[in-house]
Amino acid sequence: MSKLILGLGSNLNEPVFQLQKAVDYLKNHFLLIKVSRIYTSLSLLKDNQDDYYNAAVLAETDKTPLEVLDIIKSIENSMGRIKLKKWGERNIDIDIIDFNREIIKYENLEIPHNQMIYRSFVLLPLLDIVPDYIHPVNNLSLKNMIDNLSDDYNIKVLNDKSLFL
């Protein structure tokens, strides 16, 4: 079984409900081990979008990275995701952040997620579920990556509760 880390995000249609619904869908396909607390942050564009709600999930799978990608795209579609613009509002976004700490590059998939080191809303939830994580490309710890952030997007913990497994 491979270790899989997924990032979840939402800023539309009751975001906490959307995140929990995504976790419920993910349970049908993967062995979920741990889910982070929920964090809120500004949008990447710092525009007039509602705040984003983010979480991270640690899971195990016997699927390949491309099979995982197909599954999460199917879940997003089942949840009614419509992508209007890059970094635009959405009811759900599920990203593969890491797969077995391997470096993987396909035309439509790069693992580890190539923007994770710049995003507090990815790194802080990871600290909840894999505090010892070392980035396989730059060999930095989560603490080092967090310390190197140029912008934290006003991230806050929603509360100390995580989503339900």
C-alpha cells in the first residue's frame, strides 16, 4: 500500500459541509488514516472571493497516482464542481499533494504538488497529519517550508476539530 496525502479546499456552498462530503467520498476509495483540522485563508488572488476552507487527508491506497487522479476528479464531478477560472471559487478542490514521498511527473500530474511550498493552506494542515514530512525534492521539513513562506494568506485554524473519518 502506498501513502497518499490529499489537500482539500472549498469556498462555496457551505465549505465545511463540502469538505466533509469529500472525505465521505474518499472513504469509498481509500483507507483514510488521518484528517487535519480545518483552516481558513484568503483566496490566492486576494480578491473579493469568500475565504477558503482547507484540510489535508493522509490515506493508504493500492492505486497508481493516475488512478488516484481519476478518482478525485470523479469525486469533484460528483460533487458538482465547475471550474470557471484558475484559482477561482469552487465548492470543492482535491489535490494530490504527495504519493509515497516519490517524485512523479506526468503531463497532467506533478507530485509532490509543485505549488505546495508556497501555500500556508497546504503546509499547515500537513503539520497536523504528517508533522515529520520531508519534501522529496528540496529535502525541507514542514517547519522549514512554513518559515520560508512569503505570505500566509491570513490563515487561521477554524477550530480544534477535524473532519470525521
